[in-house]
Amino acid sequence: MNPQQVADLIRSGLPDADIQVESPDNTHFAARVVAPEFAGLKRIARHQLIYRALGEPMVREIHALSIDALSPEEWAARRSS
């Protein structure tokens, strides 16, 4: 599994998200997901939405996933600081 495939899976569950996925080895991934669906949700609920979108590959093909899940407002605030 490569970063684009991971991004595509996440996008299938969060179609309005801005997604960036990186991986040095195609088993350890870092994802930044900015989605309007995250507004008002706690971190665990955001991660659960991402894990649900990833489905079975999260168990079989992705060894580790670091997630930065932000609402568009949080992302804009981070970028302006």
C-alpha cells in the first residue's frame, strides 16, 4: 500500500477532506486530514472516522499510522500562527 492508496481510502469515507499522506516505507504512514466533519468532534471520534474509512487495510497492510486530524478552522489557525 502506498501513500496515494491510503489517501484514496480515507477520501472514500471523508470525500470533502484535504488529505496528505506520507510514508518512508509503505507500511508506516503519517496522515494530515482536514475535514469539515471533524468540527466539534474529539480526537478519538476523528480517528475513528479515519479508521472506518481505511477498513481492512488498517488491520492487514498498515503497520503504523500517525494521524493529525483537524477541522478547516483549526487548520487555518495553525497555518496563520
